[in-house]
Amino acid sequence: MYFPLGRQNFYNEIRQPDDQIDLAKAALYIAQEEYPDLEISAYLEALDLIATKVKERLPAERYPLKIIKSINQYLYDDLGYTGNTKDYYNPGNSFLNDVIDQRIGIPITLSLVYLEIARRLDFPMVGVNMPGHFLIRPNFEDAGIFVDAFHQGEVLFEQDCEERLTQVFRRPVQLQPSFTAPVSHKQLLARMLTNLKFIYLNCQDLPKALAAVERILLLFPDAPQERRDRGLLSYQLGYWSQASQDLEIYLAMVPHAKDGGMISQLLETMGSQE
């Protein structure tokens, strides 16, 4: 089976231990399926240059808040990076090259830019899968501060996060440890691909939605929902052999699935028409 160069590069990158995955490279390999002639090195150099410019501005005393302030000043004030509130569901917001070129993106991709700059400054930060909004924070115990890369690098404290959660759920919500636990590199990449998946589903671009699901399954081969969705998309696209295989595996993985009856009926339909 033929796989595009971007898919091959993505697979080779994510085969490494999670903490050794180069997030910027992996994200650019996701974009490479959309832009086959993408010059990966040019965008890595762009991130290097941003980090170099920030480094020149760092104060002698490199406290976390001062480092964050320096990143914010250069990234948002000087370069003009911003959250895309007008065209949030444009797929370009999920491609790192487009975000770097246009200096606009969604929380996950702007966070990735921020994480990569911080890494180059030897200031380790991690993504935080806060319900309703992706944040980042310094990667040390009891940091107590969070950064909202979508909103100009706004610094949030735990009380601010609780207030935002209360707004999202429309009821008082206490900050749970699971809300601030760091996401793995694979989880972050899967979230990027999940965004693309739903964007393409909403505009009925099924081949591209399928390509997103296939890459999520490269990250997490045992994800039942993605296995099911690949089966359903394959069915709609006429790839019945792949669809049958995936849907049978899904039922074996989740024998009491709520949609099990519908999936079984679909399998019978395909079997009767072979």
C-alpha cells in the first residue's frame, strides 16, 4: 500500500519513545500530507530564530514569570501572533507551517509554537488538556501558573482556571489534578489530528477525515472509537474490506458498545452484498 511521504515521516518520528518525539517535526509531517513540497527545515529554522530573538531579550534573572513575559512580548507584541477567532475551524489553523506563516492559529497549535520556543530556551513547559481549552504550564512541581497561548500568552493562576471552568460548565467547578496533568507528545499530536478529523467531517471531506483517523491510529492503535470511525469512513468511501475488518475488531474490543447493534447490521449488509 502506498503512503505519502508525510505519512512515512510522521510514522518514523512517532515510533520513538514519547519524550524523544520532536513535536515540531511531527506536526510539520502532519502538514506535509496537505503540502507535499513543504520544506520542513525552513520552519524548524523559523522556530530557532524566534527562540534566538527571545533569548537576546531575557533578563539576567530568569524567573519563570520573566521568561514568560519575554516570550509574550516578542511572540505577540512584536511578531503579532494571535488566536484565530474569526475563522476558528479553518484547517490551516491546525497546520504548523500555516500558523508560522500567518501568525494565527488555535489553542493547540499556538501552544505548540510556545512549547517549542520554551524548549529552545531550556525552559521546559508541557501541554495541559484543560476541559474546554488547551493550556500550557512550566514543567516543574507546584508551578501554580498556566499560560493561555490563544489569548496573547495570558498568565493564569489556579483560581483563574476554576473561573474559566465554571464559565464552560455553567456551574462551580473545582480544579482537579487530572485537569492540570501534562499531556504526552502523542496525546498532543492526537488532539491536533482530532481537530482536523472533525473539521473535515463537518465539510464532508471524507478522504481527508479518513487520513486524520489513520494517523491517530498510528499514535494509538488500540483506540476503539478511532477504529470504529475508520471502519465507518471506509464503508462510506467504498473500501468495504477495510471497513469490515475495522468494525469487527471494534465489536471485539467493545462487545457491549451502545452502537453495537447498528455496527452489526452494517456488517450484515456488507456481507450480504459481497
